[in-house]
Amino acid sequence: MDKNTSKLKLRKRRYFSEDFKKQKVKDIITKKATIREISKIYDIRAKILYDWLHKYSPLHPKDVKIVLEMESDSQRALFYKERVADLERIVGQKQIEIEFLNKLIELASKELDMDLKKSFSTKLSNGIG
């Protein structure tokens, strides 16, 4: 075995006073120091500093979820909602036009005493030329 791997370096458990924790949180909030700086100076993991920040800072409560939505996603959703509404309006207009033309053909057929639907319908192709 290598000499370096045979010796394990154990860290002693350290305890920080509540005043120390509150002071470091205050330094972070007032931007006197960053989490990274405090982490390096005092050899404290950033996760622990974030825990202190959530515990002692009223500005950073824990369990507050922030939902970020890309502006383009919301704009795209709005665009598609408007597009669907436009298409539904167009379909409705076309349906009214179809009903009007069918009624016009029906009235003209009665007036002329002739079935205009059969007379003007296109002949079915038999597939040859």
C-alpha cells in the first residue's frame, strides 16, 4: 500500500455558535462576503452556509419554490391560443357560407322546378383519361 492512502485524515467535528452563524449570514446578506469566500476562509461547505442562510435570514426562507417560465414559452402559448380562436372563427364563417349556399340551391331548385344539385354536379371519373 502507498503511504498516502494508508493514513486517513479525519476532520474533527466543529461547532459554531449561533452568534457566529448569524454574523456570517449578515455578511452574506449585506454583501460584505460571498458564500464562496466564507466557505474557503472557514472551511465550511456551501450547503451548510445555505442552511444557515435559510434559518437565520428573513429574506431567504426555506421551501419557497420559484417557478421560472421562459418568456418565449408563454408567448408561444398565447400565439397558439389566438391562432386556434382565429381558425375556429374562420371555420364558423365557412359553415355559415355553406349553409347559405345549400339553402340558395334548394330555393333555386324549387323556383326552376329542377334539381340543380344533380344537374350541376360533376361526373365521376372512371379513371380512364
